[in-house]
Amino acid sequence: MPIPGPLNPSLRVLLGPGPSDVSPRVLAAMATPVLGHLDPEFLVIMNGTQDMLRQTFMTRNTLTFPVSGTGSAGMETCVVNLIEPGDQMLVAINGVFGQRMAEVARRSGAAVSTIERPWGQIFEAGELHTAVKKYQPKVLGIVHAETSTGALQPLDDVGAICSEHGTLLLVDTVTSLAGVPVEVDAWGADAVYSGTQKCLSAPPGLSPVTFSPRAVDAMKRRKTPVQSWYLDMTLVQRYWGEERFYHHTAPITMIYGLREALLMVQEEGLPARWARHERNHRALKAGLAAVGISYTAAEGHQLPMLNAVRIPPGVNDLAVRRRLLNEFGIEIGGGLGEFKGKVWRIGLMGQSSRANNVLLFLAALEQCLAEEGGRTSSGAAVAAASAVLANHE
């Protein structure tokens, strides 16, 4: 059998639902020498990473650190640490990741109730209040940024609703963290998880989590062991806390990368970063409107970093995505679940959220639409987006 040659993957512009493009600074940080996971120098790196995560989550929670695993590991971490067999959990479902959270809760032994909205819609505070009052759950799980539909869920009043009924609020911010405001303390959220591969623009492999004092108290009152030894926060926090007790070998290089990505967030500033994502979203939206493409989520509730749009009638989903990838090196995502074959998901996340990417994508899409029978007017999409960008400048 011949020996394989060195890796030489094609250059891509990653405009799908994740991963996003990774900065050369992050890649360079990951190429630096590996330290031991208990080396005093690495412990300092851990402390700095935790501090920057708290700032990005907008929280003072002590129990804040990256879990070894992707965003779904963060979801499972939050669920299994708060839920014991027989506990009531209410899950708000309006897309794939609400469905996934409900499934994780069932497998953890929860008595799961659900409240559902059509895909692309959001939950009103009143209906969440009614459901929490009815079911009196130990935990309410909800997705802030539903990656499958492009819908942004308002959370300003949800923490107060949960607190009124003694319910813990669990929030999925995998796609939203560092792209729109994620205000853990202001929301009154008790368990929040994210992922490194979206707006943080580090490679996939870590899931930042944060737990409120109320959530920590709930974990301390458990009567049964956490279902997962690996994700048991009562054990893992002993490594990330002052004790530095060995639990598992931390993914050193991934933490290097996350630290550098968080440093870039701090340097840019959260408000400027949010504004950049919003600006590029509005430019893309204007360009898509110029060729008759609309969004799945309602106006005012559209994610700026994950643009879920309806595929024009008569246009072949897979054919366009293949042409974008093979001819232009651009990756976008197809629809999931109910939206399979009906929706494109265009990511403008973190390092990928740049004006040049918006214009490149729209120019390539216009050409693909022309060849696949879609509505197009040569240069209209790029002109519309350029006007928005010029106005913002």
C-alpha cells in the first residue's frame, strides 16, 4: 500500500453553518509547542481563557470554561448535570437543535414536555410563561440562535419567568456567541453552552459552557451521580478551578486556539463585532432581495451570522451548491429536517463575516442562478450589497 502524501486540502471560503474560516493568528497559535496539561505555564493560559470567556458570555459565573468536545457536547453537559432521572424538563422546539435538546433530555431520564412553533418562528414570552406555569419544569431548554432556521429567539424576559417558578434556564448559544449580544447574567440564564467553530472562528472541538450559582447549587443537591463521568461538572471543575485536580488530559492545542480567538474578540470589542455581523448581514440581504430570494425567519428575528433563505422555485438546490464549491471554492449549507431541499444556509460568522465575502458570494451566486434557470439581473445583487456597505461606511 503506498504511503499517503502530505495533506493538501483545497482552499475554501467557508460560508456554511460551520465551521467558519479560521484566522491565521489562531492557526499559528495552535502550531506553538505543546505544554503539559498541569504545567504552571499552561495553568496561566487556562486562567486567561476563562476570564475572556466570561467577558464574551457577559457573566461573572465562576464555573465557566470550555468542555472538551463540540457544541453538542456542551448541550449534553448542561442537560446531564442539571437533570436526574424523573426530573421534568420543558424544551422549546422550533428547529433541529431544539429537537436534539429534547432527545438528549429523554436519554438522560428526564420527563420531557415540549412547546413547539413552526420552523423559522420564535416563541413569545407569554406562551413560554404559560408553558412553564403549566408544566412546572426543573429546567426550561431553549435555543437562542436556531442554526437550522436562521431564527433569533428573544430572551430578555425568559429568565424572570423561570425564576418566578423555580425553573432553571438552559440556553443554546452555539451560533450566537460573539456574533450578537449573549448576556448570560442580564438574561438570568443558569446554564449556557456554545461552540468554537461559529462566530468565535476557532476550529471545532471545544464547547464553552457557563453555569450560574443557582445551577451549581442544583448540581450540589443531586441525589444520583451525573449520567456521564466525562461530562460531570463536579469532577471537571476541580481541574478548571483552583484545585487543578486531574480529570482528563486537556486538548492543549485547541485551548491555545480558543485563547487566541477570544483575544481577537477582545481586541475588536464585542459591540464592534456585533455591528460587523449586522452590517454584512444587511448587505447580503439586500443582494439576495435583488434576485428575489427571501428569508425563512420573520423580519426582526433573523440571525445576522446565519442567513437561512428560501431556494427560488425551479432552482436545483444541490446543483447550485456544487457549482459554488467546485467552481468558486465557496461552501454554503443546505436545509435540515423540514427545510431539506427548500433552504440554503449562508454563514457570515466570525472571520467569515467580511464585506469581500459577501460580494464574492453574490457574484458567484448570480452566475449559478443564471445557469440553473433562476431569476437574475447581471450585477444587481452585487450592486445592492455594495450600496448598503457604502452607506454603512
